[in-house]
Amino acid sequence: MYEKINRLELYKEMYQKELEVKETLTNRFISNLSVLTFASAGLAFCVKNVHDIQDDKVFPYFLVFMGIAILSIIALIIVFIGFVPGETYYIPTPEILEQYYQKLVSHYTTSYPNDEEDPEKDEKDPEELADNLFSEHLYTVYKDATTNNMEINHRRFNIISRANTFLFSTIVGTLLALACYVPTFFEDDANVQKVEVVKPKIVDEKKE
């Protein structure tokens, strides 16, 4: 048995789904940004303490790992810049929609001209005519908003996918660079200076 598809309800569901996808992608972006912050902190530690391994055999490997991590961070930042490629469309507020609907009712009730060629038109309920046009308006609003949001979310998804690749390279490079410092943690008296505080004696110079 044939059942007519309610396209307005279909686009409503798709619209809500795209808003959920938008929030999911935003959360993934924030998570990646947090990981990038920790990786940057690790690289800052490496740069600050680079003198500890400059004379070590692992120093050439350290430079390679640092180079990979830094280049990955630069690429990742460039990718993140394009994370917001367009504006998300939202449906109008209920107040705006209600104002539009009341204008339609007023139009068909008072301002709509009589049509002698269609005498049955005057017998139609103005609210019914307004409802039909209002439904068409909602259909267009949901269709346009859903189409726009789907395109934006698709582009954001591709950006996040590329960002994950660079983020993985950043993490691996940073961890390997930090691993070069492991031998220095087991060295005895590495960069340690012993400071002893001596309390001076008070000499009584008074003569008896």
C-alpha cells in the first residue's frame, strides 16, 4: 500500500540530526585542541632543557623527533584555522514564525482581493489558506537549513580527519623527543649543585 512521505517531518529529523553532528564535531575539535596543548607543553620542556642532551649520542635523533613534532603542530594549526568554514543555519524563533503566520491570516482575511473567476476562493477558510502557505514556508526553511548544515558538517568532518593524522604525528614526535631525556634521569648528580648554609659565629669584641 502506497504511503505518502511527509517531507517536512523528514527534513525536521535531518535538521536535528545535523545539529547533533555539529556538536559532536565541536567536542572532537576541543578534545584535539586539549591534546595539542599538552604536546606543546612537552615540546616547551624539550626546548628549555635541550642543554641536558646536547653532548649525548641521542641528540641527532632528538632533533629529528623535534622537527617532526614542530612541523606537525604547524600543519595542525593551519588545519584548525579552517575548522569553521561557514555559518550554521537555524530556524527562526517561534515569535518570528508566529508573526509571519498572523500576517498571512490577515492577508487572506482582509487584504486578499476578490477573484470573480474563482468564486469558491471566497468560501475557503483564511486560516486554511494561511496554514498551507505557512507549511510551504516551513518546508523551505528546513530544507535550506538542513542542506547548508550538511555541507558544513561534511567539510568539518574532513578537516577533523586530517587534523587527527597530524595530531598523531605530533604526539608520536613529542613522546620520542621526551624519551631522549630518559637517560638523564638516571645520571648521578646531573646538574645538581650542593649548597651549604653556614651560620656565622657572633664574636664579642667588647673588652672586659
